[in-house]
Amino acid sequence: MSETGQPEQSAELLPPIRGDLTQGPVGKTLLLFALPTLGSNVLQSLNGSISAIYVGKFLGENAFAAAGIATMVMFLIFSSVFGLAMAATIMIGQAMGRRDIAEVKRTIGATSGTFIAISLIIAMLGGVVVPPLLRLLATPADAFGFAESFLRVVFYGVPFVFLSVLLQSAMRGVGDAVTPLWATVLNLVLSLVLNPIFILGWGPVPALGLPGAAWAGVITNLICLVFMILRIYMLNLPIRLRGKELWLLRPDWAHLKPVLTIGVPMGLSMIIMSVASLVMTGLINREGVDTIAAYNAANQLWSYIQMPAFAVGSAVSAMAAQNIGADRWDRISAIARTGVLINIVMTGVLVVAMLLAGHFLLGLFLPPGSKAVAIGEHINLLIGWTFIPMGISMVMTSIVRANGAVAVPLVILIISVIVVRMSLGFGLYPRFGSEAIWWSFIASGMASAIMAVAYYLHGGWRKIPRIARQMSPPLAG
């Protein structure tokens, strides 16, 4: 019997196919699937850092500040898309587990068509919404023109980014984590080449300044999107659409509804985290320049420390979805245990390295002799280890979301980030100063992990009816 009280489906009834995550050793399969995703995350961060260096080095502080503001705006826009893309991973993964290729194609068709329509609308509205957005964010006058010109170009490339995010998630859902890695490698190489060309000008290309960095990003994302589409057809992945299957790109509420049902709460989770981070940054700003600089430098290090948790969480989500779709509930507990163990080991190694080399690492972002270095070391000592329980929470929530349970994880996030972190941070700040801020992060991380583990062990997420569980009729033609 399975964990749901239903008979388990024998693995022999479902022969292995390309991208099959329902058979073989759980630990080896999960690790090999997570490593390419980890590589993609590292390269994406390096790409962002290198682009920031180009802008700051060649265009000055105002352009650098404008690019930072623009990045924040785009992250808020993309947050909901990430949620829908992760939902598509779950739906496609469950269909793959059932070997229901018709359902895989219907899901990728409906979501792709919707992403194309939404992204085109956003791209067309870019010129209208950019100025009000920048004013809402109280963008300084010196940076306003830079940010506006940068964002107007960035909006042109929204369709390419939206589709790229969706296709990367869909490919992981069908068990291909390598193509997104190669796409990220290509993105990094193109960014290294095109950014200086479009920013400074070269040959027939005029010097475009900050908009040049945006144009380099648009062209890079378009080329990477074409690369991924070609790989999908070359590898004959199940998400490939051809001939009459292209009609699946039309709106299909029956297949879009489950993606929205799962994806909207997940996207909302990312928005809540972004807003909470902005609010806490406002509290940190009260501590003065040294503390702000220390926190920003520490944040640079934390972005890398969190990568194993994101990679393992993504791998766990796809693997659990396939096994749930195949009724292989006997493997779910092993996936959870292995995901937690891999996260503890990877994140733990990075945390220890950060603490041992903290002075040097912080010095990469801060000037020699800065008081902020010592403050940053103190912050890392208090908060650094909390990324381990945060990673455990991410693994647990990835497992339960793979069965469509998204409401409770959203509530857990609201309690841990809004209730615990903000109430402690703002409530205790008048008495304990910056120490209240750092301890609020500790309490938030622990609360999230405890609630996530408790829901995984004792919650009713296993009994949630699976969406579109029945085998879809084969596609005609």
C-alpha cells in the first residue's frame, strides 16, 4: 500500500523512458539531476555580477544605481512567472510519471500560449508603466533617466525571458536538467561579449551606454531561447510540438487552470519574500552606512550559499512530481531524506567556508580597513548557519507542492517571514538595535523549517486529489 492508502503501482508496468526519474537509486538520480541546476544557478549569478561590473565600471554610479532599481522592478514582474513555471514543472512531471505524453504536450501548449500572450501585453505596456513605476519607487532624479531608458528596452525582451523560464522548467519536468545548463553557459558567454560591444560601441555598433546593456540582454535571451527550442526538437523531448500539435498553443482553460491553481500561490510566495526583504532593508538602513554596506556585502555571499537549496529544491520538485504521477509513493520518503541530506552537506560546506574566509570574502566588496568588514563577520556568524534549516524547509515544501499542496506552504511563509521576522525585528529594535534584526532572521528560518517538517510529516498533503490524474486521450495525427 502507498502512503495515500492506495495500492502502489509496480515499476515494471511503466518502462523507463528518457528523463525517467521514477526508477534507479534515489540518491544518485537526485544528485545527478540537481548538479546541472546548481551549475545553472551559479552561472546566472556570475552573469548578473559581471553585467553589474560592466555597468558600474564603464558608466558610473548613477547608471549602476539605475540598473539596480530596474533589476528590482523586473524581479517583481517575473516573480509570478516563476511561480507559474514551477507549477508547469509539477504538472508536466506528474504526467511524465504516468507516461501520459499527451497530457505533457497539452500542458506545455496551454502554458506556452498563455505566456506568449501575457508577455506580449507586458512588452507593449512597458513604455506606459515604466515612468509611474519608477516614481512609485522614489527613484532619484540623477538615476531616473538612466533607469527609464534601460527598462524601456528590457520590456522589449520580456517575451523571450518568459518563454525561456517556462521551457527551462518544462525541460526539468521531463527530466532534462542539462539543456538549461548549456543555455546558461551560452547566456554567460554572449553577455561577456555583447555587453562591452553595446555599452561602449564597436565597429558598426554605436556606443549606447546603459540601454546598450539592456539590448545586449535582449539579444542574448533571444539567442538562448532559440537554442533551447532547437535542443527540444533535436532531443525529441516530450514537450516538442509539431504539425497539428501546434494547435495546443491556443487557450485551454482545462489545462491552464491547474497551472494557475498551483502557480499563483507560488508566485505570491516570491512576491511576499521580495517585499519583506525590502521592508527589512528599510529597518537596516536606520543603522547607518557601515551596517548597510556590511549587510549588502553579506548578501552577496548569501546568494551563493542559498544556491544548493534552490537547486536541490528544484530537483526534488521534478523528481517527486514524476514519482507521484507514477504512484511510486514508496520513493517519496527517500527523495525527501536524500534532498535534506544533500542540502545539509552542500550548504554546510559553504557556510563553514564563508565563516573561515569571511574576512577575505567580505573584503572583496568592501574597501580596506572598513568597519563594515567586522560588522559583516558578526552578521555571518549569527545568520550564516540558518541557511541550513532554510534549505530543509525548501526541500519539504518542494515535496508537498509536487502533489499540488500550495496553500499551507504559503501560510508557513507568511507566518515565518511576515509575522515572526517583522514582529521581532520591528518590535525588539527599539531595545536591542541591529541585534534584533539579525535574531529575527534566525527565528524566521527556524520557524519555517519546523512548520515545513511538521506539515510534511503530519499534514494532509498526501490525500489531496491529483489534478488531471486520468490518462489523456492520445493526440490525433
